[in-house]
Amino acid sequence: MRIYVLALLAVLPTGFANADQSHITVQVNPKEIVVSGVSPGSDVYLFGGLQVPHGYYSSLDRVDLTATDDDHDGVVHFPYPKGVPLRSVWVAVDQRNGDLGAGTRTGYPLKINDIPPGAWKRKSGNAVDTLSIAHKALQYLLVHPGEGAWIWAAYQGGSRDEDGQDDRILTISADHMLPSKKSTPKPSHAFPGGGVLVAIDPYTLEIVTSRVPQ
């Protein structure tokens, strides 16, 4: 997915939110992202939001990568030989337990917050099946520990904004998310309780995240 813009928005610095940023560390280097503190032998999903400069404009890109801790040392390396842009944010999720960490390159601030509890909706039955967040645009990663990962992107007022209203609220449902791997089945009509939802605003590079309510 790629969009072109003529201006970039600044990101204000902040600390980590109270989501699941436990002992996982994400070190962002100019040509590599190093994730440490993961479960030995686990798969790790790396989700990135990038503002890539091209002279007078920038493209907004999403990166979705997976790697395995094959040597069981709790450290996973993600080479990025074409160069990591300064304006980029990276979130790593341990597929085994859902722990996550986030990082940026030195000199670029990190803004990460919790998804408000009221954003999760139960439209039909008792299952959490809808998510509504006040953002212009978001790129999503959903990780169900031990099961798989799914991705999606939506823009306020666009065809993927499911409330159909120009109300500055983005609404999505689980059953429209796409598997990050061909071997991963489509998600059910509900967000899995205990799953991890990460969303990146491609314009501000703010990260919002939380566990799905049980």
C-alpha cells in the first residue's frame, strides 16, 4: 500500500502506554531492526509504518515481516538493506504470547497509546466484533497468539470505514481483515479474546494498541 503526500506531520514524544510492552526491546538501526526478549524459538511479527522521502514529497508505506528465533536466544534480526527511514515506527509482537515492543531510530520520537476500552464493540451477541477509533487513517495488525496474524488498512469515510459516516471515527470488523500469510485462515466474525491489536496512523505515526477484551 502506498500513498503520496506533500507534507509530513510531526510526532510528539511520549512514553509507552500500558498495553503489553513488557520485556521486548526493538532496536531500530539504519539497515536492520533487532528484536530481543522474545520467547526462545518463537515467531515474531514486525509491523512498520514508514514515511519515505522522495525529494519534495513522501510516500506512506507499511511493512509486514515475520521471522523465527531459530537459535533460541530470544533475539530476532530483520535486515532492511534499502535503509530504514528516520520517520518510521516499528512494532514487534511475539506470536507465542502476544508480548510486544516498539521502537524508532535514534532521534525520532515514539508516540504509543492504549486503544480506549470503549472502542471495542459488541454489535451482535457477546463477542467483540467491531472496533471504532478516532483517527483519519490506520494500518492494523491483529495477532492471535498461537494462531496467526492478520492485517488491514482503512481511511475515515472510505469504503473500508464500516460505519459509513464522515464522523472522524474509523470503524472496522474482524471478518474483513486479511491473513498475513497464505497459510493463515481468515479470522472469524469476532476479534479473538486476548489477541493483540496494533494500529499505526500513517500520517502521524502514532501507535495505538491493546489486548482484545475477553
